[in-house]
Amino acid sequence: MLLTSRPKHGLDAIDKGKTLLYVDDVTVSFDGFKALNSLSLTVQSEELRCIIGANGAGKSTMMDVITGKTKPDSGKVIFGNDINLLTMDEPAIAEVGIGRKFQKPTVFPGHTVAENLELAMKANKSVWSTLFARMTPEQQDKLHETLQVIGLQEEYKRHAGALSHGQKQWLEIGMLLMQNPLLLLVDEPVAGMTAQEIEKTAELLVSLADVHKHSVVVVEHDMEFVRSIARKVTVLHEGSVLAEGNMESVQNNPDVRRVYLGE
Amino acid sequence: MNTAQTHSLEKTSPPKRQPLVMRLLDKDPGGKITISLLILIGIYVSIANLLIPEDSVFHITAYGVTLLGKYISFALLALSLDLVWGYLGVLSLGHGAFFALGGYAMGMYLMRQIGDRGVYGNPELPDFMVFLNYQELPWFWLGFDNFLFAALMIVLIPGLLAFVFGWLAFRSRVTGVYLSIITQALTFALMLAFFRNDMGLGGNNGLTDFKDILGFNLQSDTTRVGLFLTSIIMLILGYLVSRAIILSKLGRVVTAIRDSESRVRFIGYRVEHFKLFVFVVAAIMAGIAGALYVPQVGIINPAVFSPLFSIELIIWVAIGGRGTLYGAIIGAFIVSYSKTYFTGAWPEAWLYALGALFVLVTLFLPKGVAGLKAQFKENKFLKTLTFKKAN
């Protein structure tokens, strides 16, 4: 067969709506327990996706596989056109453009807000270039811009450990933004937040996909929150996809009702 | 963009016009004081030993000079440990090994300088080799006649050991207590090896009976003062290098690794490379400290490899204040001086005194001597706060 155009590699021509992440038939077992059971799903470029599921449904394990923390027993995970994430370690995966926000806010408490962002910034992260690193004006601008996006411009000099819970979560999202990732994995962003903080977080996540052109995958328990931001929802159950679609169709899905409502 | 914002952010980076040294010591009052004191001590001790007549109360004896020189080299060692423990968060219980290796490299050079002035008068072999019936110089002694070669080895051997050891340990993600135990095992294994006579490094007795260094007689006052001043200069340089590392972006990465290692990995830094860098730099500093220690003390033996010595180091840094750099220097001085005092005045009490010092500091000064000021401030702050609340 003749190719009619140049074959695409890496992240060539991943425009809006093209498949960015392709998880195919992934199985992970811990001592016989299948945390992921031939899980398959795809995430499109510039999409905001919510993933819901009960405890033990495999949400965190899925994140671990994508970010390289856990290697699956079988299956494929492809990023972009042909980047095989299963052959890469965590820093390499972070470098290729996948950022992860953990459930608990894990900012660096002893560093200031600005320093936290500086550390996360996309840059050459080898030992020598880090030792002699100086921020360029463009990087300074990027830092200011991110401070504005996450609404912490007043707090940049404070130690991250002194921030409120919600502010820490935003700072961590800001740290992800500094890496300029294509795909953001966000684990339970609103757990423990006040109603106002939840609202602000929802706005932030929506703007990340719509305005700042990132693909965002949100794992969340809070159905109210999911309803407020989601366009497309994936329901996980016992390590595989139970249902997928918009919020309404998912809520009316008989399988979902059976599993979640015991009908 | 908010212009006031930009302006205030830029103010956080130090102004460019200042000389490098001042930039490094900016916002480091403890460091400024420590370095100034070191310079003053250096000047005073040289004058007091060389120029002030012996019958004056201000005269410092040759013994006093070498004793202070020993403390200074210990301070450099403590400083290097603080980099690893205080900033990287790796509790190395075998840091003395790098000090000892640097010391042995210097000792080998000094042994070769003895020439035929040894007890047996053998121009080819050091005394202990004649005594142990060696026929020729072992291969690893070759080159140590040359000071530059020895200087290279002082840096290279500890650095290489740290590199190989660190590469294996950090790559396998060994952390915490396990890593501490392995470092302890490392120095213990080296101690056992160096105790053996057929190791070719003097066995139990180590290397001693040195005559001169670079042609200067080690017993003369000027040489001793020279070594003492060299030690002070190296300590100040070591401090500035450590400070430069801490203030760089790499320093912020390193403290971030200490606080949350996996997070740093997810941000895209190769944590093991950063750990390795700091570990190797600290090992090299420890090696240099050992090389300064040996000519002043006049002996190096396997006891320096003993785990006990490495643990004593930890106490120096803990007492001085971990993670402050200058605290390590203070701690090394306090403990070493108390050791000299107690082992002279009341030898049986020394270990009890050390234990008591450690317990007291942990109980009442959790941040060490260097944390005293902050502690007072905090107390004051708490008092005013509770006072305000009460009213």
C-alpha cells in the first residue's frame, strides 16, 4: 500500500478531537486481584473527561499505569501517534507531556509558591543545566501567567505549606500547567473543599480545556461536581469500563444503575 | 500584567552588581558571622603562634595550632555531611569512610616523602612494609611520590566510591533506614579491610611517622600555621561552594526531593542523578577534609573508618543544627572541643557527656545551636500571641 502522506510520529498533528491517549486491553493484577481487567479507553485532544467509579474500581491504578508508576501485565498504552508509554519511566513520561495531580495536595511545603512553580517549569531538567539555571524573561512571564490562572498572584512569596487546602490544590494544578502538558490527569481535585472552592476549581478545570488547550482527565467521587463540568463521563467498575457517554446517558444506563443504585 | 507584581517578584532575585561572595552570603547572617570568625581566628592564631613570644599569655602553642587545625578539618567534614543529611535528607552513617579515604591518600603521599629517613632506612619501602617482608612496592602505591597525583587521588577516590555506591543505591531507590544501614555497612567493611596487614596500607597501625610535606618540615611552626591557614581557606571555600549549590535551582530541587521524592520524579527530574551529584560533591569535600586532617594530626589508621566515628559526625551536625551549613561548623567545634576537654580532664566521663549533650540538644534545641535565634523568636511570638488572645 502506498502512503498518501508522510507517516506521523510522536505528537505530529494531534489536533483538537484527534485521539491523544489510547489505552488498550490493559490488565494489572496484584496477588491475583485484578485491579484493571482488560481496560480500554481513549482520550481526545483538548477534551475534558471525567472518570467515576467506586473505591477499588481501578481509577488510581489506571493513573499509575499511564504515568509509569505501575507496569501492566498485558495491554498497550499509546500516547500521541506512536509513543509507547509502557517502555518509559516516570520522568520520561512527564517530559513527553503528561502531568499528574495527586489526590492529596503534594506541593513542596518548604518552598514558596513561586519556587514550587519554578521547579515544575518545563525546562532542561538534567543536573548540570539545573545547577546553572537562570529564569529567562519568557519563563518569568509564564510564571506570572500561571499565577494569574490559578489565582495565587498575591501569595507567590508564601510558603506552600502555609496555604489553605484549596490553594494547595490550585498551586498543584499550576505546577502541572508550568510543564505545559498535553494531558493532565487530575485525581479527586475537590475532595475536602468548601463550596466556593469547588466552584472555582470547576471554572479552572473547564478553562484549562477550553482556553488553555489541554486535555484534562478528572477522576472524581463528587457527582455534583462531575455534573457541573463534564461533557463526557467514563464509569469504571471492577477494573474495566462499564459505561461511557454524556452525564445523562450514563445516569440512565441500566448497568450503572444496577451497580451504583442496586437496582 | 500587573506591573507592581512584576517589580516585587524581580526583587526576590538578588541584584546582579554584587560580587559573587556577597551574593552567596545574602540573607545568611549565620554564614557571614561564621566566615568572619574563621578569618579572624586564622589571622589571630598565625600571629599568636609565630610572632607573640612564648612566655606571653596570648601565645598559642604548636599543639594548640594543630588542635584547631584538626577542628577545622572536622568542620569541613561536618559541612559535607550537612549537605547530604540536612539538604538531601539522606542520613549517611558511613560518611567517615570518605574522610578516611582522603586521609589515606594524603598519608600515602606523606609516607613516600619519608624516603630513607625511616627506622629501617630503606629508600624504596616504607617502614611497615620492610617489617612485613614486602619485596617491592605494591602497584597502588605508584605515583604517590608526586603531590599532584596524590591531590588528584584525594578527590578521585572518595568521589569514585561515592559515585559507584550512590549509583547502585539511588538507582534501586533504596531510601530511609535501609540506606543508612548500607552506608554503615560500607564503612564497616572498609574498616575491616584496612585493618588487614596484607592490604598494604599499614594495617592496624595505619600510616604515621611523617616527616615533611612539599619539602616543608611538618614539625616546624610555619608549616603548621600554613596547614592551619590552608584548612581555613578550604573550609571557607567549601562553605561557599555548598551555599552556591543550595541557592541554585538544583538546591531547590534537592530540598524538594528531601520533602517529597516521588513528586519530584513526576515533575520530570531524575531524582537519582540529583542525589548522586550531591552525594559525590559531599564525598569529595569529606576527602579533602581527611587530607587536611592527616598532616596536622600526624597519623591515619583504620579507626577513622569505624562506624562510631561516623555516628559521632551525625551528632556534630545535629547539635550544630541540621540544614543550616554554618550550624554543622559550630557543632563540629563544640563537640570536638568538649571531647578534647573531657578526654583530658575526665576521660571516663566523655561518652556520658556526649550522650547528655545529644539528649539535651534533642530535647531543648530540636533545631540545634543554629536554631536558637529562631526558637527565641518563636517563643516570643507565641507569648505575644497568647497574651493578645488572653486580653
